[in-house]
Amino acid sequence: MALKADATLANAFFSVHGFNRAVALGMGIAWGYAFSRPDPDVVYDVFPLQKAQKFVFIQGYKVKEEDRYAFEARWKDLARYYQVRQGYLFNKLVRAKHFESADYQYFDVMQWSTGAAFRQSQKTADYTKLRDNLMSGGYSPTMYKVVVNDTEAETTSSA
């Protein structure tokens, strides 16, 4: 008799209904754990694009007026390389309004989800070729951590 009860219990547990209940229980535990411990270093962030990103890399470039268009084309090649890398968020190339009198004619601003993702993107032969093609001198963007980000702030109208 006890053997029949054990078999019935096993059939109930390993049936489709039992499997669905086990999955629902597991999902409930995982969901509750994730939202009861909001530390982003411990639990996977369910909505990663809605939190402020952490790392920005900035590089200044000194470029002669006659090399301007060639430099911009080579920079776009490097930007396209970055765009397919894991952890890449965006980049911008800004040019000085008064080109000849500026200390740096261009600034490159890149944002990555982590510093490690940026460093990992620099470990390929393709990157080395694009970097050397861009600048014969040094290319080493400086890493900054985002402290204040007002891009998601709501504007308020003053009365």
C-alpha cells in the first residue's frame, strides 16, 4: 500500500502539472530574491538600460586642418569596430569650433557598461590596426566614472 502511495506521489510530481508548479515556485523564489536584494553587484539587473551607466572614456586629438577629413573617416572605422563589442553603449566625436586655435581639435567621448568591456575590446589585431591607422602617436583614452547623470531627469517648468 505504501509503495502505491509513493508511486502516485512520484507520478504527481513528475507530471506536467507538477513540473509547472515547480517552475512557478522557482520563478517566484528568484523574483522575490532579486527584488528583496537590490544591490546591483549581487543580483542581475532586470532593467539594465534604466540605470545610470558607469564608465566614460575621453581622448583628445591634435589634427592638422588638411588631415581633418581623413581623420574623421578613420575615426568612423574605429567607431564601427567598437559598436559591435560587448559592453559598448555609445561614442561621440566632437570638433572644436575654432579649429586652428584649439589645443585639441577633436575629442572622442565613449561610454561603456564596464571598464573591463572597453579593455577587452582592445585585445584584438583588428583593434590594433584601426588604432595605429587613426593615430601614429599615442592613443589611450582616459577612463572616468560617471558621477552625475542628468540625461534622465525630468524638466520642470517654472511658474
